[in-house]
Amino acid sequence: METDKFQELVSEVLERLAQENTEIRQTTNQLSERIDNIESILLRIDNNLEQKFQALLEAQQVQIEINQRICDGLSQNGKKEDAPSKGLFS
């Protein structure tokens, strides 16, 4: 009788362990999928930020060139104004 009870108890414990093992595997798989999704999202964010940063650098370079042209134009105008004017009747 005690042997039957012991075997039944061992059987119940093994069933619970098998069920817990299955649950742990399912949870592990779910976590792995979520980690993969997070990694994918982070990669997209990284690429997006990289593109935005590159666009900012290019815009900065364009603005520097525009500013340089403006400064050159103002400098040329300043030189023209410094030159003596002959006037209408010269």
C-alpha cells in the first residue's frame, strides 16, 4: 500500500515538473520573441537616427556655404561702396 502511495506521489511530482518545464519553455520562447522584436525596433530607431543626423550634417554644410556666399557678397558690396564714385558728370 505504501509503495502504491509513493509511486502515485512520485508520478504527481513528475507530472507537475513536466508541466512547469513546458510553461518555462513557453515563457522562454515568448521572451525570446519579444527580445527579437525589441532588437528589430532598436535597429530601426538606430538607422532612423543615423539618417536624421546625416541630414542635419548636410543641412549644416549647406547653411555654411550659403552664409559664406552672403559674406562674400557683402564683402564685394563693401568694396564697391568704398570705391570713389565718378558720378553722372565725370
